[in-house]
Amino acid sequence: MSAAAQPLAGGSLTLNLMRLRTFIALFAVVLFFSFVAPNFLSAANLVLMSKHVALNAFLAIGMTFVIITGGIDLSVGSMVGLCGMVAGGLILHGIDLRFGYTLFFNIPEIILITLALGILIGLINGLLITRLNVAPFIATLGTLYVARGTALLLSDGATFPNLEGNPAFGTTGYAFLGAGTILHLPMSIWILIVVALVAAYIARSTPLGRHIFAVGGNERAAALSGIRVNRVKLFVYMFSGFCAAIVGLIISSELMAAHPATGETFELNAIAAAVLGGTSMSGGRGTIGGTIIGAFVIGILSDGLVMMGVSSFWQMVIKGVVIIAAVVVDQAQRKLQQRVALQQIAQLA
Amino acid sequence: MTELHVSVAGQPVVLRLEGVSKVYSGTVAVKHADFEVRSGAVNVLVGENGAGKSTLVKMIAGVEQPTLGRILLDGDPVHFKDTADAMAHGIGMVFQELNLFGNLSVAENIFANREIMRRGRIDHAEQERQAGTLLDRLQTAVDPRAKVEDLMIGQQQLVEIAKAVARDARILIMDEPTSALSAPEVEVLFRVIADLKAKGVAIVYISHRLEELVRIGDHITVLRDGRVTGNQQMKDVDVHWIVHQMIGSDAKDFATPGDHGFGGEALRADDICLPRITGGYAVDHVSLTVRAGEIVGVYGLMGAGRSEFLECVMGRHPLASGRLFVEGKPVRERDIGGRIARGLALIPEDRQRDGLVPILSVAENLTMASLRKLTRGFHIQARAEADEVRREIKELSIKVTNPRLPVSSLSGGNQQKVVIGKALLTSPKVLLMDEPSRGIDIGAKADVFRIMRGLAAQGLGIVFVTSDLDEVLALSDRIAVMSNGRLTALLDRADATEAKIVAASSIGHGPNRTSEQRKVLQ
């Protein structure tokens, strides 16, 4: 091995460490908390944490697609609240048809209606962005307020409690979403596995996934290659709405109550998870796997700090520092990668 | 030698470039160029696209620094580290690409970075008054308080000129100042130039419009491939001399045309029109036919509507009208995807902006437009994709060690081949190529030309746009010339001459040129 090749090899070691930074971060937080918090690695705690992580992971998966296209979806937290309220309202009160009639749906129907609502709000976001040329930040900021306001209007700000349902109307059994388990694993984890696998498949192996990356990497070139840019954008916002609806259903089922303020600031956690996982805010880059690891890092960090008894004020400070550090390392990796590539070209020449 | 020049010309040399070279990442833009700028004179710089004119003047204006050689101002060597430095030495420049702040007013633009202050605040009233005086001198009715983005492009160009004039430069560089001006506006500009000349200002003037140069120039310097090939007083030369110096006699490395015959009609574009927002047409009722196996070159100056014509055919402009036929069948699809499916493919002029997704890999860029072909159900067939990528890399001899590297890591020529490969993977019947050799080195150019010849031999119809006379003459089976949005000439290879093409490319650019053009065309 020649001396000239040495710095190159050194550069790629650092580079590989940087590439694996989310893994390393995950490993570090798990290792740290398993020492300082005695019950941290117990099965019960791990399952509990996974359930917390899953909620953010759903939103972060949807958010990842949106961010890869170069957009942002601020409305997911509000959609969580609204979808939970709609499901709760349908269980408790059904739809009032006037003249003394009320229409009740069974639980599978309510789930489908709620998912459809999430997709519909996503479609509205997408149409605002593609047809009316509203910037994604503004369009979804608008729907953030509209959805939250609608959630509050549904019950005049009150909670829909006790979603046990009424056997006479066929509205019982909602609890299985939040409390049900298969092979000792909670329902939400199974749903997350399915959604994550589908999302990763879309990203890696379908033309749609390729188009999502192309639109985020260079929208003009994508359009000139015959990619229907607007359809791609509609899809990502609808998918994000779908993910938000899932979270709204799971939370209201776990609590067996729907509260209109549920989901506030969830969008920020979702963005944080995506960014931690290596999704570039300028579009074109990101992976579903990275995002899920990012969601785990954030979730474990906050749960672990709670177990340690760290105040919630300090938790926020620490979370913020971790997010910024992740992006700083990301930028450093980009620079180093470019330098290594140039060195290689220079050596070949 | 220099003394002789001074005595002959009668005007002192204020600035001199000696043996100046400029190298950009691998390509040599200017090679050992000598250039003299005389005060009280219009020093014309002319050459084809990519000959190095803009690079040369950017070194004078401090935008770029020479790699080799030196710049002498009043006989003393100087080194401008940026435009502000050059400006401090009395050198101003009107840039080809307008350097204006659209969101600011005309007056604010003219006094940008040298605002008139009064008691610690900008004196807007005084700025507007002075700007008004300047604009009056340019005989334009622009309101100094109007926002620049609300002006028409010609007016913006006048503001850019006013900005440069306002700095009282001793040396004023104008890079294509008339490209967006109407004929009366050009006359006004020429009067202003005459004024400045009388005051002893040295003007460096770049333009493609040869008649313009002959009219206002005092000295002419011709550049070709980064070298100075001619340097004369304007009164001693004519258009023929200029064209000869610009083009030279040494042939470039073009692939020779094959002997294959032409097939049936591949593409017929009928009456293509694209309205301009500012009125008139960017593409003005253009009709063109390409046969299978035929290469049609479209020549014209910047802004002649050539790129827009290709974009209309490709379906990029929703406002475009006209009829299209591929292999005789009408094309009703109005979207790009539909037209790709019908066998049309575009290699855009600006590959960074329109051709590539730099963050994605070579392979992903190559198959971006043809994924449907490689997909079964929802699934991209990874092996089929890898095969196609490998085949295309080999066929176009793209130099890349691993197709999974980002496309941005390739050289310009190889990036261009990726864009061509992407188009070819859609199995097109007609290839529309917009300046396919722009910004790539000589070797890659030769490759691209060979590829074009090969594709034509395989039966593709090719329409390519170029601003390079050599290129259009050597590669085309037929030559279409566009000017001002219109098709002004359609010549067979056998009848085409430089003079005819150049003449047809400036039809409609001025009131008093048509008679001479007609003469040349006959």
C-alpha cells in the first residue's frame, strides 16, 4: 500500500462511521440507559417504549416521503387529533340523520372512514400545493389550524370519553387496536411493521419511489423525463395523511378516549426523526430504515430521560442538541465524501 | 509594434492583456490571448459561442482571475481580486445575464452599493432624480421608482446599461448589450456609446450581430477556440473577413456522414406557435419535417426561438399550438410523458437544470424516463434495469467506474452522455437535441457527434439545435435557420453556405439590413 493511499483509507473510515451515525447513536442511547436506568432493558419497558416510538414512527414515515420530494407536512399532528375525534364521535354518537334517526357504523367501517379522512386531508394539502401553488409550509400550516379547529368544534372542546361502544349498535371492540396483542407484541407494532415494509418497498423497488426521489432531486428534470410531478406530490401528502389517521386511531384506542388536543407538536417529532435518520430537508435523499432508527433514538432518549428522572425542560434541551448535532455530522459527511471523491479522481488521473 | 499601433490608430492603449490564459476545471477557455483596449474607441470582441469572449472580458472586469499572463492598466501590471476592485480602477461592465435586483426599484438598482446618503440615511429623492436624468439620456420612459421585475426585458437591459454608465467608468465593457433591445432602443444605445467615446471612454463591445459591429466598431479582435485569430482596425475589414477569422479553415473532428438513405417521415411539426407573454411569438408559425435517418440542424442566434421550438414539440409549453405527427400519425398527447411514449425524446440545453438529478446515481438517472418498461406489476426488475444500464454505458462509452456513483461525479461530457442514454432508453423515433455539444470538451464532442451519426444510421430522426456554424454545416443533412421565432431558411446540405446561414439568422433584427441580406441569400 502506497503512502499516498493512506489519507484516503483514513478518510473512508471516518466516512463509514459518519454514515452509520444513526445506528451508533441508537446503540449509544440504549447502552447508556441500560446502565443508568435499572429497568430499562426489561421486556415490559421495551414493549412500552416501542409503543411510544411506533406512534412517532408512523408520522415520520409519511413525513420522510414528503420531505424527500422537497416538501413538508405540518398538519400531521392536527390530523391525529381530528381523526381520533371523528372515530370517537362515530363510536359514541354516530351520524345524526335528523328526524330522530342516527346512523351507526361498526368498528371496521369506522376505521376505514377515519383512514379515508386522513387521505382526504392529505389530498387537500396536495391540491393546494400542486394546483394552487401554495408553498408546502404554508398550505400545511393552514390545514394544521383548520384540522385542529375542526377537532375542537366536534365536541366543543370536550373529550369523547369511554369509547367502549354500545353492543346494540355494533360499535364495541375498539380497544383491540390499542390494547390487542399478537404473539405478545402490541397491535401497533405489527401495523408499524407492515406500514414500514410497504413504505420501504415503495421507496426502493417501485417506479413511484424512484419518482419521489427524482422530483425532490430536480423537479424540472423529472418533469422533462415524463414524470407526472403533481401526481407524485399528491401521493406523498395523501400517504402522510393516511399515516396520521392510523396514529389518531391507535392513540384514541389506547386511551379509549378521544381528546381534541391530541397530537399537538407531533409534526415536529416526526420531522426530527426523519432528519435524524438522514433525510435531507432540501429533498432527494432519505430512507425509511433511517427514519425508523431516528424515531427510536428520539423515543428512547425521551423515555430514558423520564426514567432517569430528568426534568422535561432538560429533555427538550437535550433533544434539540441531538437533532442539531445530527445535521452537523450530516453536513460534515457530505463535505468529506466530496473531498474523498475528488482525491480518488485525482489519483486515477 | 505597439507604438506603430498607437500612431496608426491614433488612440492610446489604456489596458492591455498579455499572454492571458484561463483554465476552468479541465477546460481551457482562453489560450495565450493578447488584447488591447483603446480609449475613446469601441473595441469589438467577436467569436462563436464558447470562443472565450465572455471569459476574456470577465478577467478585465475582475470577475475571473487569469491563470497565466498579466493585465496592464496604463502600462502598470494590475491584479483585480473582484469586481469592486476593478470598479475602483474605473472598469465597469454590462453583464450578458442581467445582474439586477428584481425586487428593488430602478433607482435603487442603479445606485446599489454606492447609495447616495444624507444624514445617515439613503437619499431616495436624490437617487431617483439622478436616475431619472440618466434614463432620460437613454431616452427611455422608465420610472426610476418602478420595480425592476415589472419592466420588460429590454427596459431591464437599459437599466443595466444605465447602472454601468452611472459609475463614470473609464473602461466600459458591454457583453451582448443589444440581445433584448428593440431596433429604436439599439439606436439610442449607439448614440450613448458615441457620447461616451467622445468623452474618451474605452468601450469593449461583444455582440453576435456582425452588422452592428461593423457599424459601431473601431477596432476588432476575433477569438476562436480561446485564441486570438485576428486583430484589425474595423475600417480595414468586412463581414467576410470576420466570418473567416471566426470559423477558420481547420476542420473540427466531426463524424463523417454515412451513406444510408432516408426512410419515411419520422416527425412532422406543423404550424407550431408559442405566444410570448410580452406580446408577439417566441415560436412563430414554424413547420418542419424530419425523415427517419435524417439529421436536421437548427441554427440561429440566442433568443431566436430554437429551444422553445423543441420544447413545444416535447409538450413543455401548455400555451403552444400547432399539429404534430410521428411516423404520419397525429400526436394528440399534450403532456411530456405521453409524447415520450409516442417516440419523442428531448436532450435539454441545460443538463444541470433540466437533464439530470445530480443527487441520484448514474443508473437511476439513465432509467428515469423508461421505468415503465422495466416494471412488472409494481416492481422494478432489478436485473433487467442493471442490464439496460450496463448496455447503455457500453454503447455510449460513458466513463464511470460504478453506475451507482452519483451522476454529479462525472465530467461534463459523460454527464451529457447519461442524458442522451436516458433519452435513448425510451426507444425514441425522433431525438430532439438542444445544443448537444455545449460545455463539453473536444473529445467528448467528437463522441457525441459520432453517437448522433450512429443513431441516424439506425433510423432515428434527429433535430439538433446549435449556435456553432461548423457544427451545423458538418453534421446536418438539412439546415433550418431560425430568427426572431420564425423559420427563415431551410437549406439542403449541398446548397448551404456560411454566408447564407449567417444572413438568414439575422433576418428581422433591424430595419436597414434586409436588402443586404436578400443580396447574400440570392
